Amino acid sequence: MTKRRRARRTEQPSPDDPTVVHLLSYEITYEPILDRQYRRLPRRVKDAVERLHDLAQSQPLEAIPELREWIQEYPDVPAFYNYLSAAYTLSGQKKEAEEAIRNNFRRNPEYLFARLNYGELCLSQGDLDRIPELFDHKFDLKLLYPKRSRFHVSEALGFMGLMGAYFCEIGERDMAQKYYQIMNELDPQDPQTRRLRRKLHPGPLGGLQSRLANRS
């Protein structure tokens, strides 16, 4: 299942305007996207990636030592860092989670989720100036990855959720609303969509106001 995002707004970036938003045309799919690096991995590593995804969520303390072993053996598999940071977070080890996020970005800077996780860390710590730098001042997935024409829904929601929250924090609510409208179409119940909804429409009537605005 795919959804195609049509061009909403396209502008040329300017040195005087680092917060230009580009919403270009690309496909958003709900089917798994297996990149070339993943397809080249040995079967046993693929099996570990799939198994540890669930283990990191359900039994984080059990997953941590095994994930660290896999990272030593396969330091260029970014999923292991993602699961490790999630396991640390779920087990209350904030400092270790942050270090796993930073290590993933240092090792795999072009991997979208490594960027997103680091961006979320910067957002939580109030380091807003760092966020545009992480994404080369490109606020649309197609501009950030011009060779790709297809993105998984989790990639789109993660990217737009971070960017929407960033624009909210710097007072650019109209920009944030553009991301929110697309996210609400993709998955109104996703945690990223709900977070941005709360930022844009705080208070008990926020959800109703949001729904009414989307219908207009």
C-alpha cells in the first residue's frame, strides 16, 4: 500500500532563509523497505535484527548485552544501535541511551533513523540550532535523499514529526501545521502525530479544533 505526496510548496533555499520547507512528490509505503546494505547481510544477522527488534521492547535488560555483542561484530548495522538505545530507554538508563544514539550517528550519519534519533535528542535538550545542521538545512525527505522516490511510513512520520516539533519550538507554527496535516492523513494515532497535535493544539479542546481545521 502506498500513498503519493504531491508537491505542496517548493522554493529555492536562500542563505537568508534557512527554514524553507519543501514538500515534494514521493511515495509513502506501508510495506517494508529493505535497503541494499540489509539485503547483503548474512542470514543469521538478519534473523538477529528481526528478533532483537521485539526483544528490545519486551525484555530490554535481556536484549542489551546481546545487542552490544552484535554491535562489536557488526558496527555498521544501524538497527542494532536503534534497538540498543530503545532498550536502554525502556530500562531507565538515560545516559547509556544517549550514548548509543550519538554512536549511531557518528557511525552511520546518512542513516535516516540515526539522524532522527539524534535530532530528537537535540530537541529534548533544547539544542535547536543543531537540528537544521543535522539535515543539511533540507526539510523535505526527497531533498535530503534525492536518489530515493519511496519512503516507509515510519520514516515519513518520524521526519515530519521532528520537523514539525522543531518549527513549533522556533515559533513557525504555519510550517509545523503543514507537516501535521500530512501526518494526520497518514496515521492520526501515531505517537509522533499525537505529539505534534498537542504542540499545535494544546488543551482539552485541541483535538476537536484540529479535526475541524482539517475538514475545512
